[in-house]
Amino acid sequence: MLKKRFIWLVVLPIVLLVCFMVSPVLASWVGIPAQVRLFPGSEFSMYVQLPFRLTDAKGEDVTGLKRQFSFISDSIGKQQFQVRLFGLIPVRDMVVDVVPEVKIYPGGQSIGVLINPTGLVVSRVGPVRGLDGREYFPAAKAGILPGDIILAIEDYQVHQPEQVGQIINTLAPTVPSLKILIRRNERTLTRQVTPVLSQQEDFAGNIRNVYLLGVFLEDPAAGVGTLTFYDPVSGRYGALGHTIADGLGRSIEISQGSIVQASIDSIKQGLRGLPGEKLGTFQDERDILGTIDKNTVFGIYGNLANPLHHPYFNQPLSIALAHQVEAGPAQIYTVINGDTIQKFDIEITKVIAQKRPGDKGLVLRVTDPRLLDTTGGIVQGMSGSPIVQNKRIVGAVTHVFINNPTMGYGSFIEWMVYEAGIARDEATTMKITASCIPCPCVPDSDFNLFDGDASGSLATWGSTVNIWPLVS
């Protein structure tokens, strides 16, 4: 009995402590990254915390005097170092990757985002009143659930809610039971649904007979955001700084999409507990600026149709890598009236040392009296506004603090540029992975696309739209 107690109280804690110390977790916790990017001619320094030391590829200790490791990049390529516990036990590698310098134009333009998603999300299922006056539940009876994504009806792919009604009413008179393809939790399922003939009033006030499934679909309409950057060489751009999500917080898979020029008509000021918002309009396809081919945790990406003019910059700026960003004064570029980009002062109050790429790497505070007077701080629709510090693009605005609209989060521009594929090549690629965890506050993103959401009304062509941002 005494021996067992000794094992539980002494031996087991020692074993667990040793396992923790030799795991990569402790190295990350004390600030030793797994990979660092540098531009040629730049320097990287880092304090190496006890109980770790660094060795180079030859096994020589390079921890440095007073445990201050320093590396000066002179040529493009990778150099590998090993993190060792007490200088003896290998824990993990640290790769210093010297990459070509990246230069891009800051954005700041207001853009309308038009998406054509892969499938339509079922927000809820409900009854259909038949011609006999009775209530039927065709979708629910077939096993369709809220959150399911309708991909196709009788092999006809659907992208817009109006398509569903057109397909059903074309097929139902001759095909009583329709095959509906849905996606649920990464699984693709088939359901047979028998539409119910009902009566519905059209826009002109006329009563007509229509076939209904008994589902309410989220409208994949558009919203307005801010362009973050564009590359004059490749024509690639990045915007928003965060994903476009559906009503359940899931990233929307976009089959086709485009960005268009938008104009800001008015501002709803942000208050404590009530985020403000930009109100803007965009018109038609004549204003299309580019395509959308990626929707990721770091924003949307695509190709511009034509080069854009920036009123503040006639030459592209270098980007700052994540470890080069400093706490202190900076500027954001955004539109608060019409389509004119303006510059506003902010302060980066905290730079978060991220263990892996994420969309909340910077804590920001608006200090410009003009922006505070007009908007109250960061408002919905500013997501994607580029942040410039010391003549380098360092990041983009992504969130606003719901209880303090003068403050918010930003994402590092490094993650966005590499996500866009601008600086990617086989020799220097770092695979970016990040979890998209919904913020506990609603709305979680600028584009929570579901009816009745507190984030605002849905956009349509030529209509007034509400621009929604991330809140925290």
C-alpha cells in the first residue's frame, strides 16, 4: 500500500513533468516558435528561456550570450535549429525561413461582396398548409433538419433561394417525390421529399397555387466590407480579414463570387454594448472589381479585373512579418463617406505572440478624434481596413470590442499575404492552419447571412445594405 502511494504521489508527477518538458508545448509556451520568416538583410532576435538551449545543424550551441539568440539573414533559404532541453534532449526544430520581400498596395476601398455559395443552408423547417386546409411537414417528414445544406434537387444544383422554388414548381407536377441532395456534418445524404401544393400571394397581391417543401433557407445575399491589399504584379487581392460565415458560424463554401465597388451613405455610431455600422450601396455588374475564389479564416481572396488607384500611395509598400510588428502608433485606411479613402490614427496596444496563425494577433485602439466623432470607433464594415505602421503594412482590422467600440482586434498581414498565394513557392511555403472558433458574441462576422440576425438586413442589387463586422 505504501509503495503504491509513493508511485502515485512521487513517481507519477515526476513522469508527467518530464513528459511535459520534452513536449513542444512548453517550448511554444515560453515563446520559441516552430518557424520564423525573415526578409533578406533583416535580423531576428529572441530570448531563449530556461531550461532550453538552441543548437544549429552541426550541433553547436547558438543560444548566445545572456541567452539572447540572434540571426541575421543574408540569402534566401531555410536554416534549421534544434530546441534542446538543458542543451541535451531534443524537443523540436525551429526553422528560420528567409523569403523574398513582399510589396503590395494597401487597400481601404469599400467593397460589396456578392457570393454564390455551394448549396443553401436550411435555417428551419416548418409546416405547409395544403389546399385542403390541413398542415403538412414535407421536409421534416423526409428527415431534413435545420443546418442541413441543400446541394441539389433532382441533380439541379442550387445557389440562390429563388432557384429552389423554380425547380420544385417545374418538376413537382410530373415528379411527385423529389430527390434532394444534402450535406450534413461533412456527409452527403439523399432525401425524398413530396412537395405540398399550397396557395401563396405574389408581389402583385394575386393568389396562386405553388408547391412548397416546408423549409426556410438562408439568403446568401451580399454585404459590404473593406479591401485590405492588392498585388500589382499578380492582380491578387485580400479583403475582410476573416471568413464569411453562415447563420451557424460555419465558413461558407463559395463556388463563385465577386466584389464590386460600394459607396458609404451614412454611419450608425457605435456605443458601449451596441456596435455601430456603415450603411452603403452598390449597384450592378458594371462596378465589378474582381472575383472571389477563396473564403478562409483570414478573409476572402481573388483576382482584380483592373488595377486600382490609391490616393495615398503611388508605390507598393513592404509588408511587416508578424515578429516585426510593434506596439505603438499606426494608421488605418477606410471609407466613411462616399467612396473616398481616408487615413485615421490608431494605436496598437498589444502584439499577441501567436503559437499559430490566427485572426486576432493585434489589439487596437482608435485615437483619431475625426473617426471617434463620426463612428465612435471601430464599426461594422471596417473589417479588412489595412493597418500601416512605419511605412509597412502590418495587418487588417477584424473585430470590434462590443463593450468598448474604440478598441478591437487585427490580423497580421503576413498570414493574409501567404493565404492569398502571393509569396508562395515550394522553397518557402509554410502551411497555415488555424481554427475558426465563433466568437461568443453575436454577430461573429461581418457576413452572418441569415434572416433576422442582429447583424442587420441582407443586401440585394442596388439596395441599401448594412455592413456587419466581427464583435468581441
